[in-house]
Amino acid sequence: LSYLLLREFKRSGSIDIRDYLVRRASRILPMYLLALLAYAPFSDFTPVELVLNLLFVSRIFGATTIIPQGWALEVLVQAYVILPFFLLLALHSRRPLVLVGALFTLGAVVRYLGLATDPLPEDASILALWHGGQPTPVQQMVYTRLWFRATPFLAGIFVAWLTLFRDPWLR
């Protein structure tokens, strides 16, 4: 998606955020709503949790997702919404790749610090988790929150940028 948005900017000098968001929503919402209808009768949730699920922010507010593994779609939708605004910010900065690289580094450091400061009980090791152990709250947060998972998205932006612009800042 970064590549497509950057290509649009390179071609037209702008990014049509409304068109981008409508395209994303038209791909995601129909199946998401169908899945909600399928899982809702078997789930125990409050009206507030339903609204948080519909806004793709349930995990941020500590609510459960109605759809199993719905947190993964939440992270993607949050990234989709932020992406065009972040790209415009980067495009209008003096050193866009420095900005992306700094945020990539910050994201990696935050993720590392989150995990490094987590007091791990014996049943929360990688091997224990592999065999069905329960993750600690910090491990869950690192896996299910956008700000901890930002590094892959930022890496994608970096690669798309290099592919399209072959920046003179790297020379």
C-alpha cells in the first residue's frame, strides 16, 4: 500500500486520502460485518464492546474482540488509516527517510524494552507458548498493539520509498 500511495504522489503530486480509505473500507467491511454477524450469536459482549469492535479499537481499550483473532484485523485497519497521513508527513519533511528510519528504530527499541522488562514466569517462555502456555500481558500487548508492531509497516514504507524514488539522500 505504501508503494501505491507513493506512486500516486509521484504521479499526481498528492494522495487522495478519501479515495484510498473508501477502497480499503470496501474491501474490508463487507466480510468483516459478515464475520461479526456469524460470531455475534456465540459471543458475550456489551454494546460498548460492539462499537469498539466496529471502530477496530477494542484491544486498545481492553475490550475483547468478537471475532477470534480479530485483533489482527484491528492492527491492519489502524495501520491503513494512519498510513496516508504518515506518508504525507514524510513527503513534506526535509529528510523523509531519516524520519522513517528514526521511527523504525524507536519502534524496535520500544518493543525490545517492553519484552526486556517483562518478568517472565517459567510457563511464558517461547517454548512454553508454543506448547499452549499463556502469554503474559506484556507479550500480548507487544503482539497485538500497533505501536509495538510498527516496525514491519515502517520497513515497508522504506522499501517502497527506495523502489520509487531511489533517494539522493542515500548517496
